[in-house]
Amino acid sequence: MIAYGLTGGVGVGKSAVGALIAERGVPIVDTDVIAREVVHPGTEGFRLVVERFGPEILNTEGLLDRRALAELVFADSEKRKELEGILHPLIRGVWKRRISQCREEGARAAVVVIPLLFETGAEGQLDKVICVACTEVTQKARLRERDWDEEEISNRIAAQLSLKEKMERADYVIWNESSLDICCRQLDRIAGLTAQKAAVE
């Protein structure tokens, strides 16, 4: 089995590309989903995060207010590093177990979506890395569609390696500047991720 890491900057379309891969029958492990799982009430992650950042990061239902927490840590690099120090080991443990399960089940390939893949050194745990990228103009336009203001956009982008560096370090680049059909054609060039009809032909 080939274990791929899928990464890229915020707002470049990693989720859209991940959905295209899943449609091809390739297992997808999404660390954004795992990041939510490890901070459910009652988990170690929840306890550690609330212990460090206080009850003000909880909403009225006692759940983690992800927006409030993001605003707090992306405005302060030291707090962001503290949060990452709590969550990244928990998240990595989960995705590694799930990739191992995919291997045991005989999958030809599996993809784990990790926004901070290079930042956390996860490439050493994977066979190949795919970077999704687009122009900075398109990236910022997509983030504005999320109702993010310019300060939030700048803080989020600054918290990651540049797209240029990610592209240079990746084994493959999916240029997500136009249609999903173009993305599909790019995926067809990557071993284990080809569409089923292409494999038959």
C-alpha cells in the first residue's frame, strides 16, 4: 500500500481534492476531523486544552468554541505553539492507527490530509506527499468567502510554510486553480489514485 500525505495552504482546496480521491474508492483520513474528535468533552485533549486556555474557550453548551480558540492562538504564536504541542501528538497517534488499519485491510493506497504536514515533520511517516496549491489571489478570495477578515487571513497564512516551499518539498502538486475536472486529470497521473474507469482502460 502507498500511504500518501495530502497537504497545502489554508483555502487552496484540500477538502475538495480529498473528496475527489474518496470518490475513487481510496480511503481518506482527515486530520481536521480527527482534530475535532480529540477535543470532545471527556477526552484527554479537551481536558488539557481547557486546563491551559481556560473556560472562556467553551461555548454555552460546554463544547470547545473552535472559532474563539482560533482567534486566540492565531493572534499569538506562543499560544499557537502550546496548542499544537497538546493536539499534534494526539492527532498523529490517531491517523497513524487508521493508516495501519487501511494497510491491514488491503487498500492499494490511502491518503491522510494533514494541513501542517511539513511543519510537523509528518512526511517521514508517509511514502509520498501531494501538495494542493493555487495562486495567492485565489487563495485569499476563497478565504474571504468564509467571512474571514484580512487580519485573520494574514494570520492563518503566516502560521504555515509558504505554498512555494510546500510545493518544492512535495512529490506531486495538484494545481487547483480551475475546474475539478482538471484536478481529476492530475490525480490520474498518481499511482494508486487513478479513477477506476482509467484503470480498466
